[in-house]
Amino acid sequence: MKGSLGKLLQFLEQLERAKIWYRLEHIRDSVMVIVTVPGQRWEVEFFDDGHVEVERFRSLGKIEGEDALDPLVAEHAS
């Protein structure tokens, strides 16, 4: 079985071959690969113990105007 670093490197090579944009972050106890493709964002976390978690966020395809900004910020303000 391939270790976590091997899995991460293989995935990054796969993204690069496909010319898919990504960025890396260190979060919790993992390395996260954030992938942006049209209409989606993926958060792929590679953990030291070898397991991988994938979360996908999909666009509803609705484009809003500037008037959406104030309500969005108010909804998520702490």
C-alpha cells in the first residue's frame, strides 16, 4: 500500500498532467489540496496515517449581483 506522501505526490502529478489548478495548505494534521475547476471546488486532505478525505463543493450555477454581498456577509458575521 502506498504511504500518504506517495498518494499525495501521485495525486499532484495527476492534476499537473491534466493541467488542473490547485494549491496546498497545511490544515489540522493533514496536507490539503484545494482544487478549483469550473463550477466546483474540491478539498482533498492527505493524512499521515495514509487515509484521504475528499469534500466537493458544487455551484448551483446561479450568478448574483453586487446586492448579494451585504446579506452574505451579515449571514456569516460573528
